[in-house]
Amino acid sequence: MFSAPGRVNLIGEHTDYNDGFVMPAALAFFTYAAAASRSDGKLFVYSVDFDEAREFELKGTGPGPTGNWSDYVRGVASVMRSKGLPIGGANLVIKGDVPIGAGLSSSAALEVASATALLGISNIQLDGREIAAICQRAEHDYAGTKCGIMDQFISCFGKANHALLLDCRSLDFEPVKFPEGVRIVICNTMVKHELAAGEYNRRRAECEAGVRHLQRFLPDIRALRDVSESQFASYSSDMAGFIRRRCRHVISENARVLEAADALRSDNLKRFGELMAESHVSLRNDYEVSCDELDLMVELASRCPGTYGARMTGGGFGGCTVNLVEADAVEDFKTTVAGKYKQRSGLQPDIYVCTAADGAREITVQAL
Ligand code: GLA
């Protein structure tokens, strides 16, 4: 039995595929994969939650996205085989409690749980960085989202009670401990996000267009990560307006993540919260990946006593907000935000008070 967690991103949104910085935490919501090997080279997968089974030949698991949940598992197995990893046939039973389509990386949890299970029963040891890269590739080729590395990485490397400051270029990371007395509260707008629907990949292409523009003045840059805020101010004036705004978000967000890590290290939650608020405004106005429901949820949360910071989390266009709230204020926060959100949007939100969890692992209980 293997498990992999979902995640929440505290700050650093849409920076990972720009070689930048992110600060996610793994959540104590998991996808579980029970696994047994089989000798006929087939991969059989059953989802308890969807009550649906699929079977594939490992030799040729078929091309691209079909839109079914099993794409993620099939994708992981195919990428492993194409890398020459000698995984064998398997029966997998999958079940999980990561909310689906809520921006909490249920797909990364499914990929990483499947990868860990397939490797585990084949007795193959692989570094978490390689597992994350395989799962990211599966998401690109079998789900059609050209995602960065953040979600798969944190699902592999999460650490209980810590967020991870991750450099998405070098993949160096530093766990940063959460101060006592503060809770991560996640508010689900109940509006489903549709990342694969094209907007996500379009944002990525717009950032790449921004890099090409800036390379005319700064030939050594490879990604927006390499551009300082002052360089950007000097060389961005004749960019197309929307490309300029996309780049401004990414460049300012990278700076915010580094400052937020300093703030968290020194228990300065007030500053951390201000940076979260700035991040949300930048995602809303410059990157244009928020929506009315996310903005409303952030506005309501920000007005609650005891809230240090609130922002949308994940890819956007729906899904969840992340909030840092004083432990003593959490109950009032939940009642107030849920009540007012329902009143103004007509939707009943789910609100989760979360703890940061460890990353993927085998959880088989050995018989004594
Ligand atoms: C999705 C992607 C991540 C990242 C976020 C936005 O979750 O899977 O790689 O780009 O959106 O920060």
C-alpha cells in the first residue's frame, strides 16, 4: 500500500514553469494505491471512487489524453517504460480523499501514488526528483497540461509541519517550519477549474514570448527567473501590454516568494500575509487567472479578525484559496466566511483546516 499527498501552494504561483521559486506544503489529503504484481505484462487499475476499471498492455499503453482518470496512471507507466525502467505488470486499486478539480493537485497525487506503487512492487529505487519528473512528463503527454514541477515535487518531498521553498531550476529546496499557533485554512469556491482547457498552456506560451522579447536586450537570460525587477522596468516598455503584465506578475512573484521565506523563517506572519495579498492582486490583475468567486472568497477572508493572509492557490480559474489564520480565530473564520460566501455567491463552500504532511511513501503495515 502506497500513498501520495495533494498540496497547497502558499505563495509562488505560475512561477515554476518560469524556472522560478515556489513555496508549497503537502496536505494531509492523500491518494492511496494498493498494488500487487502480475506476470502477464498487463496493468489493471480500479478506482474505488469512480467505481471504474481499466486495463492496459504495458508494452503499448496507447497514445495521448482520453479524458479519463486512468490517463494519469497509464501516462506514468508509459513514461517509465519509455525511460527503460523495468516495471512489471500490476493490479492497482486507487482511492483518495484529495478534492478533485479544486486546485489541490489531486492529479499529481494520483500520478505520484501510482509511480511509487509501480516502482515499489518492482523493487526499483528512484530519487524523488526523477519520480517527480516522470509524473510531470505524464501530465504533459497524457493530460495535455504543460505544467511545471511544483505539484509532483511537493507530493514526493513534502515534510510534516513545513512548507518547502523550492528553486524550480536547480530543484534545491529548504523546508521552512510553520510557526505554532497558525493554521492553514483552505476555502473551496466549489467552482471547478479547468486547467487543461487551454488558458494554462496559453499563459506559459505568453511567458515564453516575453522571454524572447527580453532576450533582444538581455541575450543571456533563459527564463523570466533570470530577469530582475529593475531590468524588466528598463526593457519592457515596448512589449505588448498583456505580455508585459504576464511577465510583471512572474518577476514580482519570484521576489515575493524569497521575501516570504525570510518572513516565515523569522515568524513574521504579518509580512507573510501582506505578500500573500500582493500575490493575489498580481494574479488577478496581471496574470488574469482569478475569477469572481476566488476574489470574493479572498475579500471575505481578509476582513476576518485573525487572518494574516489570503490568496488564490494553484492554477486558478476556480478551485481554492489558501489562508493563514490564527488558531484561536479559525472557528469564527469558518462560520463567517462560509455564511457570507453562501449569501453572496449562492454556493456552499467546503472549508478545510489543514496540516502539512510528509510526501509519498509505502504505508504497508507489516504483519507482526
Ligand atoms: C498548476 C500546475 C503547477 C503550477 C500551478 C500554478 O497547479 O500543475 O505546475 O504551475 O498550476 O502555480
